[in-house]
Amino acid sequence: MKSLGSIRKDFAPWNDSNAKPYIQFEQVTKKFGDFTAVNNLSLTIFEREFFALLGASGCGKSTLLRMLAGFEEPTSGRILLDGQNLAGIPPYRRPVNMMFQSYALFPHMTVEKNIAFGLKQEGMPAPEIEKRVAEMLKLVKLEAFAKRKPHQLSGGQRQRVALARSVAKRPKVLLLDEPLGALDKKLREETQFELMDLQQQLGLTFVVVTHDQEEAMTMADRIAIMDKGEVMQVATPAEVYEAPASRFVASFVGNVNIFEGKVIERTAQGAQLAGANGVQILVENAGDAVAGAEVAFAIRPEKIRVSSKRPADAANAMEGLVYDIAYLGDMTVYHVKLDNGQIVRASAMNATRTTDDPLTWDDRAWISFRPDAGVVLTR
Amino acid sequence: MANSTLTDVAAHASAGKSLPARLMVGITRRLVIIVPYVWLLFFFLVPFIIVFKISLSVTAIAMPPYAPVLSLKDGISALLSDLGQLSFDNYVWLTQDALYINSYITSVVVAAISTVLTLLVGYPIAYGMARAPASLRPTLLMMVILPFWTSFLIRVYAWIGILKPEGLLNQFLLATGIIDSPLIITNTYTAVFIGIVYSYLPFMVLPLYAALEKMDHSLIEAAQDLGCPPITAFWKVTFPLSLPGVVAGCLLVFIPAVGEFVIPDLLGGSQTLMIGRTLWNEFFANRDWPVASAVAVILLLILIVPIVIFQNAQARAQEAGR
């Protein structure tokens, strides 16, 4: 059998200009009274993609999902699914199914009946329903619980029933609204991988709404980061992390150190930046930042080295005081207070078992990083 | 033995209190449970036993109007011989006169029809209230309860003014030209149905509202998402989940409606034969307390059946609603 990874490895229709978009949001706006939940948003999702909408609560991600499901109609703009305009099509006629955040399992029906609900509605013959339900129960490993009512199940089991019910009809698109929100951390991590496998096995398009960036990074092929009803960036998890498009995206996903400054000199590719109190930063790729522009330099903690002496070969180095040390087992996080007052977060993998760290609280220390370690943000 | 002593000691130690203190806690706990039982004993069981005893007696032109009157005044043997005189003759009598059987049947049928009508009127009201904006709901709830602020009797009398041949309804219908001659509504079963539906509507609406209001709206969305048009979603999800409210509402209407006296008497007139009126006639017109008591005891037995169903339904709903 072909491993699932091999399918996933070469999957990148968003880079293929010939790829046909599957779901298209075209300048969609949704207003609730005076409040604009989604503001002139355009977005393209491809078939078989695992797409995540990531954002803080109230950013409009759930509204977007509900518009796709048909529970809300856009105030303006169009939503297309496989080329078909969804406007005016009620939820019960859309080839999409949703897994609700609260699971919304029917409390008066057994697990079996819950899963069969949509199939019966479709008018599927009873023997086929039975077969499909058995298949779904096997898929989510709940064969032994077919006759139970939802209140007799644990949270994790209910989540699986909700999942089985929403994929039973083989929808074109599965919408998942915070699918793992109600599970504890350990179960959540396990379920993330199960969801990914399931998506590959069934070959469905998944659109998942989440506020948990780790969840989005783990599961999704691409992530749309949303804020105030607008999409800030759509990219693969690695791009979002390594090449954030704006200060907002950089600080929303993962930890980041941001140096505000000015471009004092541009070279062919790179630039020399000047920050507050004499901080000088040399960058290899400054993008489209022009000389004199107010920009931000963003660098992830794991890309900063902390040492007691200035490394001889360092292109960028700054001196400061070890302000805080957090030993996390797999790595150690340092907070270094630079002489200009800024606190920089740096993390170091604990690759060896040495516990006698030469650096300790209130030591003078140097932070250093390569010219290609961070990105220049103009927005 | 040693074992039980050990557990006793352990229990004592774990309680962490002296023996008298623990005894006090035990007594207070029991007192709390005893209170409702004492209430039931004095206000339900004792009166019922008195009524039941009267139903086994015979009428007498005396005060009280039945014999024998049980008393310990003449000693134990007199009491025992009095007890020997009690008989079930009145119950046999109830089965022999068609009046009683017909009254019972009519009452149950009228109450059942009224209950269904009340459900049909009450469900949309409760549904509308539960779906109304949260800020509006207390006002709507108040409006349902508001009629209770006026005397029940006055409200039923008011319906005579509305329904009588020269009443408001007929005046309106004649004036608008919908009818040519006044409708005869008063002194018919129609008037009784209107009266019962009107009077008992809040008892139907409140439990229905309680059941519908706590329902998670995402269940309806889930049903629609899985392919149900709104009406199917209602019958497959909303209605089954509101069943505890439906059962509670129906019983709260059905039980008092069976024994209803005021509404059939005022609105139904002499035409209507309901057990409440029959009971009243036996007590006050015929002064036949023993037969009247027998009628009351049988009525209670008829009503116990739905009450038991209600209790079972509630127990099941509590189990399911966890």
C-alpha cells in the first residue's frame, strides 16, 4: 500500500497555475447589523486540501465556515463550490457537512442512529445504510458503542461520533468547527494525526476552523490567518512560520522577537538596518523594503544563539544581561535584556546531557544570529 | 465481629465528630425527609381515608348525613360492629346507573380533546417564545402568567359575555357580515373546550417553553446540515426532544380538566354531563355524601393512571437529560 505521506509530499495545487480551484470566496462581506464579521474577503481552496482558518475569537473564521455550510448568507460577494454558486442554496441541499464545535449529537438517538441520520434523509436503502454505519463505526473505532446514547460516552468518543456522522454522507467538503476544542491536550494531539489520516483515506476536502496555531500547523496543508474579518496571509505552515507577511502574522504564530528600525542602506539583496539605541542589523534578504523605510526585523527564538563571549564570526551580535532562564527539558529558553532595554527571547536545544550551563542569571551575555535568520517586515 | 468493630471505628474516626454530634446530624437529615411525608399524610392520606370511609357508608337524615359514624365513644365492640356495617354497595350502584359511567366517559373525552387542543394552541406559543430574542423572553413569559392575577371565576364569567348569542363575538361577526344569525356557543361542549383551553393554556405553555428553551440550537443546524428541510428537522429533532415538556403540559391540563366543575357549569350549562357537575349534584343537590364520595374515589383512581405515567416519564427524562 502506498504510504499516505507520499500522496501528501507532492501535494501543492496552489503553486500550479493550471489547478482548478474547488472552493472560491470572491470578495465576500458579511455584516451583522453594524458589525462587519467578514470584510471583502477572497480565498481559494483546492480539492483534497486540508485547509485551516486560524485566528483569535471574533476574527470571522466561524462566520466564514457557516457561510460555506449555508447557515449564513454573505451580505455581498460570491461563494463557489466546484464552480457552482452557492447563493440561495439552503444548508440541507449543500454537498458539504459540518462537524460542530459542540458536536450537536442528537441526545435522543443512539450512536448508530446519529450516524445513520443523514443517510436516511438521503433516502439510502436500509441495508446500505447499515453497511455504511458499520464502516463508519469501524473507521472511528466505536463498534462496541453502537447502541449507546451520547450521554453514555466520554468526550473523546462523542467527538468521534460527531466525526463519523459528518463524513457518513461522503460530503464533497467537510467543515470542522474547532473539532478538538473540547478535548484534553493529550487526546487532542493524538486526534490531530487521526484526522489527517482520515482526510487522506477518504480523499475529502477539509476546512477546519481553529484558534490553536499548533493544531493548524500540525494538520493543515495551508493556513489562512485571519484578523478582524480579513485574511492576513494564506500559506503553508512552514511559510507562515518562516516567512510571515506581517508583524501580526509573525507574532500570532509562534514566538518571535521584533526589532523596530529603519533601512539605512540597501544592497542588491540585503540591507543594513538601524534600530533603537545603536542596534545594527545586517540582513541578507530585505524583500521590497526601500532605503529609509520604517521596517521591523522579526526573528524566531531558536535562531538566536546565546553565548558568554561575542562569537568571532557573528554578523549580528548584541550584548545584554541574562534576565530569565527557563529550563524546559528538551530546550532552554533565555530572556536576555539588551543594553537598549529590549528583552530578547532565545532558545537553545539541549542536545547533550550537560547540566552545567555556563550562563546564569545576571550574567553578561551576547546574542548573535546569521544575516539570513530573520525576515524584514514592511507591514 | 472484629471486622465490623474496625469499620465502626474507622467510620467514627472519619466522621471526625463526637457521637452526639453525629446523631444530631442524622436526626436533622431525617427531619428534612420526614416533613414532606408528614405533609402528605395529613393533607392527602388522612382526608382520602375519611372520604373513602364515607363512600362505604349509607345516607342518613342526620348530621353528618351518613351512617355509621365511627367513634370510640361506645367502646371498641361498638366500633367493630360499626365497621362491619361498611360495604361497597355505593360502588356497585355507580356501575348500575348509566349517569355515572357516562359522566366519567364524557369527562375523560372532554378533557382529552381539550388537552389536544391546548397542545395545538400552546406549542406554537411556547416555540415562538423560546425562539424570541433573549431580551424579550421575560416579557413574553410575564404575559403568559398575567391572567393568573385575575380571579379564575371572573375570567370564566367574562367568556359568557363574549360567547353568548348577543355577546361580543356574535356582535362582531354579525357586524362584519360573516354570519347572518348569531352562533349558539354557550351551553355547548364547544364553550367548554374554549373555556378549558383558555384557562389551562399557561399550564401547557410553561413546561413546553422550559423544554424548548434549553434546547441547543446547533442540533437543528446539525439536522439541516445532514439534509433535513426545516419541517423535517422539527419533527425529527425538536419535537422528540420537547416530549418531556409535552407530557408534562398534557398531564397538567388533563388531570384538572377531568374533574373540572366551574367551566362546564358556567359555560356548558345543563347540557354538559361532566363528573365534576355530577359530584357537585350528589353532594349539594342530593345530599348523598356516600355516593358522592364513591364518585370522588373512582375519579382519583382514574387520575392516578396518568399521574403514574407522568412520574415514569419524568424519571426517564431525568435519566436521558443528564
